[in-house]
Amino acid sequence: MSLSDWLDERTGHRALLDRWKGAPTKGGGSFAQVWGGVTALCLLVIVVTGILMMTAYQPSATTAWSSVHYIQTKLSLGWFIRGLHHNGAHFLVVLMVLHLVRTTVFAAYRKPRELTWLLGLALLGLTLAFVRTGYLLPWD
């Protein structure tokens, strides 16, 4: 018995995945429907790279710049991880705005999705706050 079989026996995740994979997309698939998933993927990249950078970053006014310099120049692939994180933050804001515009244009904020719309607006505000505070961390 494999780990997947053991997990399926207790959770039934295979049946759920099969049902989810077979579900048709309302209105068919289109390019306009990818923005939510791409935004979530970008957020995942930012979280993972943020955790990786957190291992070497020192959040103090006297050591912040030197720890960022260490990440950029000495840490293996640190420049790449920081670049992904930095550019991903900019890209995330653009993607969230595109998703917001798409939701507005297609009137996807109407009943029964009004709570999803409000949650999305709150997440946009929270993301903008995190992006703003993230710009201050290198202290440059």
C-alpha cells in the first residue's frame, strides 16, 4: 500500500480530484479566466522566496543594508531569489489589478459572489500594505 493509497483511504482525495478535473468551466475556458490562478501562483512564489530570504535577512536599521548586500553578493543564488521576490511583488500588484478589472468588466461581483469581491478588495489593500512595508526593509 502506497502513501497515496493510505491517504485516499482516509480522505477520499482521489474522488474529489476526479470530480474537480471533470467539472466544466462556466462559459468555457478563455484567456480572461487565468488571472486569478496566475495571481495565486505569483503570491506563492513571493511567499517561498520571502521565507528563503528571511533566513539571512537582519531587520535592524544598522544591519539591514549589509544583510541585503550579503544576500545579493555572497549567498548562493541570493541575487536570483531576491530578484524573483522583488519583481514578483511588482508583478503581483499588476496581476491583482488585472484580475480586479476582469471581475468588474464581467460583472462577477454580483450575487452570489459579492463576498468574494469584498474579500478580493480587502486582499488588494492588504497586498498594497505589504508591498509598501517590503520596500522599506532593505533600508536604502
